[in-house]
Amino acid sequence: MTKLNGKALLPGRFVTNWVIPAAITDPQTPRMALQQIRKYFFPKNPDKDVPVGQISLRVNEACNLRCGSCGQWGENGHLRKKLERGEKLGQLDFDVVKRVIFETRRDKPFYYVWGGEPTMWRPLVPFFEELAKHKLRGSIVTNAQDLDRVIEDIIATGALSILFLSLDGWDSESQNVMRAPAGGGVSDNFERTMAVMEKVKEIKARKKLKFPMVIPITVISNSNYARLTEIHKLVFDKAQLHPYYFGWFITPQRAEMHEKIFETRFGCKPKNYEGYLKSCFNDVDPKVTAEQIKEIKTMSKGKVCIPQFIPGIETEKEIRRYYSDHSWHCGYPKCESIYYVAEVSPDGRVTPCRDYQDFTAGNINEQGFYDIWNGEEFKRFRREMKKGLMPVCTRCCGLQGF
């Protein structure tokens, strides 16, 4: 993956094969393209009111799987600990979400829906119906475990542009072990995920649709780094883009630094970083991973599905540094997402950061969206981040994946 001005670029072949043709037929795609132009070329002033480009809704905290790579429910996950303390898991109030959609409709933000597991949020289909009513678009990030029952209804709204699916295994056994059920045992997640991809492909063919684009996401871990090519073969003709993420994780040393510096800079003690203290990335072999990436790039030539590696590192040297040197920001020296993306938590809190949601700029249950988005607290965070990244930022999808 190449970068422009320190910001990630989509693979050129994906833009040529999928984005441009979609822009010709879909009136919302050019709007999204304009937002990308603003991201790459417009100056960033932390004190200026700006239109919102994406509203990221973490609609709930509940999840039906327990995946080791997850910062919420995996090893040290903050929601796992919340449930162990006997605290109630939250979810967004749909009436409040509808108000936010109405308030922000003129900016035409893209809606990024995740959880927890969003298919466990009851108003998921009505949410996409509400987007369609205002000619807006969105995406879902899902483990597909319970997606089959609603996917055709969601596609029928016309508001689903991208379907992100988690795919970490190269066969049934590997995926189902890595993505175990919440109640223990072994899941049938591989079968469900592959069935959803086939079903979406069939629906699109039957109805002559370009959307949703299907984008499986693979997190590179101890379990699968030597089998990445096999995973890509699974989606050759079923998906449009296949991002591989080097896992977001931090070390105890960076966590200790972060806690002290965050409290100094923002006046409160962070907690959510604990979910990114993980061991599932400790044994990834940089040499083998680089060989797998090289093979994927060769084997994908001429295929429908285009691979992508995030952050944009592909050589053994770069990969080794990613795992060993957490002071390295991988070529992303500044946080750009804070000027375009609002992260909304299940309790209504609006935060500037997707992974480390400890700074609260306001709450949509109590305030209007723009009072928060262009409010003093959000601007204070932007001003502070302009001075430099936090210790945990160097391994954050909001920094490197945006």
C-alpha cells in the first residue's frame, strides 16, 4: 500500500476496477471521493469547524464470539473485564442515532457500523432503512455468525456500500478455533462466513448490483502468518478487496509510557489500552510473512480480488521492525482521522479515537452532534495531537488504516 502525504492510499487496481466504475453509476461515490481529496490535500486547522466525513457507530458491546486478536473481547479485552465485573453491556439508542442521521444529513457522512457484533443490535435493518431515506451510505464490520438472516434485507435498502467480514483462518478448523463461541467450544464461523460471501455474490448477480463491495479482513497473527496465501485463495472470486492487517498491539513498556503521558496531556487516566496488551502476535515470523506477501501479490495478478497490506509494509526488514520497535510509526507521523471521523460508543460518548477510546468529547444522548464535533473538547484533542502522537498511537488502525 502506498501513501500520499503520510496518509494511506487504496491500491490503484482497486480504484480502477471498482471505485471508478461505481462512481459512474452511484451518485454517492463521487461525494465520498471528494472527502478523500479533502483528506489528502486540504490543510488541517484544529480550531476550525469542519464537515464530518465519517460517523463510526460502535452500536453495541455484546459479541457472540471470543477472538484472540480482539481488543475488546480477546486477551485483556476491556469488555471481557467489564462483563467479569458484572457490569451491563451497552448499546446505542436507535432514536438517538436517527436524530444524528438527520442532523448530519447535509454533510452526507459515511456510516461505519461495528461493535461488539453489530448483527446482535436489533435495529440494524431499520438503521440502513433510515440511511436510505436520507440517501446516505454505510458499511458493516461483522463476524458473519448471525448475518445470513438479515443480509438480504440490508442489501435491499440500497444503503450498504461495503460489507467487511472477518476471515483469519485458511480452512474450517483454523478459523473456528481462532473464532470460538462466547460460550466456549468450537464454532462454525468459517462455514457461515463463506456462505455469506456466496450469498452476497448471488444477490448482486441476481439483482444486477455493484454494491455492497465485499471486503474480508485478515489479521496476521501467530496462528496464520504462514498460511496467508491460502486465505487469499478463498476469496479470489468472492471479494473485491482483501486487506491484511498487522495486528494492533502494544507492549507493557509503551502502555506504562502512555498512561503517564496521557494523564499529563489530557488530565485523565486511560484504561482502554489494556485490551491491546496481547500475546497472539509475539511469534509472527517476519521472513515467512514477507515471503507470503510476495507470493500473494504475484498470485493475485489478474484476479478479481485485490490484496492490501496495512500498514503499508511488505519487506522482512519492515515487518521485523513493526514487531520490535514500537516507537516506529510506519510512516504515519500524524493522526488524520480526528479531522474526519467521529467515534460513537454504545453509551453515546463521542471520542476522537477508535482503538483507545479514553478521551470523551461529549455525549449524543445529551448534546447535538455538531456541538460535540465542532466543540471545544474535540478541538482541544486536535490541538494536542498536532503536537505529536501518543505512545500507543503507533499501533492504531485509526492512524494507519484510515
